[in-house]
Amino acid sequence: MRKPFIASNWKLHKTKEEAREFLNSFREKVKYVSDVEIGLGPTFTSLGTVSDGIEGTGIKLCAQNVYFEDEGAFTGEVSPEMLSELGTDYVIVGHSERRQIFGEEDRTINKKIHAVFEHGMKPILCIGETEKQRASGETESVLKSQLKNDLDGVTSHQAGKMVIAYEPIWAIGTGESASPEDAQAGCKFARDQVKKIVGNEAGENVRLQYGGSIKPHNAEVLMSQPDIDGGLVGSASLDPESFADIITITEEL
Ligand code: PGA
């Protein structure tokens, strides 16, 4: 059984003070949730605050990025060990904003995935196609190529423990989520690719999140799809009430 996993991606939002305020209200709202794994993805500077604030709650700490080297002359970067020291459980790797705005390539993403595993954390690998690629019928070839390159050298045991977020880029931050059919098809395709690349067992165990304009009003239909094991939530995760609603709606399914 794959336990649903709903994680927030706060992107470049919330100071430490704002993170504290969020937690004060959020913790209360989800204190009886036990059938959904919950993750919070603050900025690097709020990781310590959130880590302290979730102590003893079972909520997981997710970083939004990492560098793959342990240390050295890499100005501005943060190492896996530094994240792990703060209690980070998951690291979002290869988000489309990192790929598009910061030019991250599959080769780098693959190194980050290995670095995350080496330091005892788990990656949340983001994949997804642009609107143009979808319109020209390239969705499957894009997902296939991202997975093949990003998962290079990942073992079956590792892949079974990781999370893959299918996030069609045209659905991110637009308020227009993918249809449940398209979201399910993308997640199923990704799962089948994991089976082909890494093996059947890994494909059965890997959790597939959908991401892209998940809101309380569409959570039920998206989260009830058979190959969708949770969600990566951006805008709607900034508000404790709407993020908690998405989680409780998923728990009730
Ligand atoms: P969104 O972002 O929920 O605001 O669409 C999702 C994401 O980028 O992970």
C-alpha cells in the first residue's frame, strides 16, 4: 500500500516569522491526520524554524533544492549534509522552475538525486512537459527522456522509496489544473517508465504525486485517481486552511 503524501512547495515565500505563524495554525488543523504523510517545503532560511516547529508531529521537512557536492568553492550553494543536519527528510529536485529559470539539466538533476540518497534523504523528482510539447504530442517522449536520464544509476531499492511529482508545466501556478484523466495518465505513464527503467517492484512502490494548481475544490477528484499517490502543492499551500483542507480531503478518500 502506498501511503498518500501531500507536500507543500512554498517557493520564494514566507519569512521565518511568517513560517512560524503558518505553523501555529496549521499544526492544530492536521493534528489528527494519520493516513496521509504531510511535508512542508520552506525556503532554505526557514528550514530550521520549520524543523523546530514540527518536532514531534510526524510532519516531514522538505527542502526545495540542493547542490550535489559535499563542500568546496561553490558560492551560494547548500550541501546535502547541511540539509540533513537541519532534519530534512525530502529534497525537491528538478522542479520546472529550476529547469526553466536556472537552466538545470537532467545530468545535474541525476547527480542531485544520488547526493540526496547518499545523505539519507529522499528526492521528490519533478518532471513534466510544457504546453507546446503537449500540443505537439510530445508529452510521453519528454517524460520518458527526463526519467531515463534523471534515474540513471538509481537502484530498485532507492527508486521504491522516492517520490516522483508529475507536474505539467502549463498547470503550475495557472489556477487551471490538469484534468483528472490527464493527471492520472501522466502518473501512470511515469510509473510504467519506472518499471521499465528500474524494475517492477520499484514501479509499484514509487509514489507519484500530481502537481499543478491543486486546490481544495479539485483535490478530491485528482487525489482519488489510482496512480496518484498525493500532491505537490504550491500556491494553495501558503494558506494553512487551504493546505489543511487538501490534506483532510485526501485522508477521507
Ligand atoms: P501550484 O504549484 O500549486 O501553485 O500550481 C505547484 C508546484 O509548482 O509545485
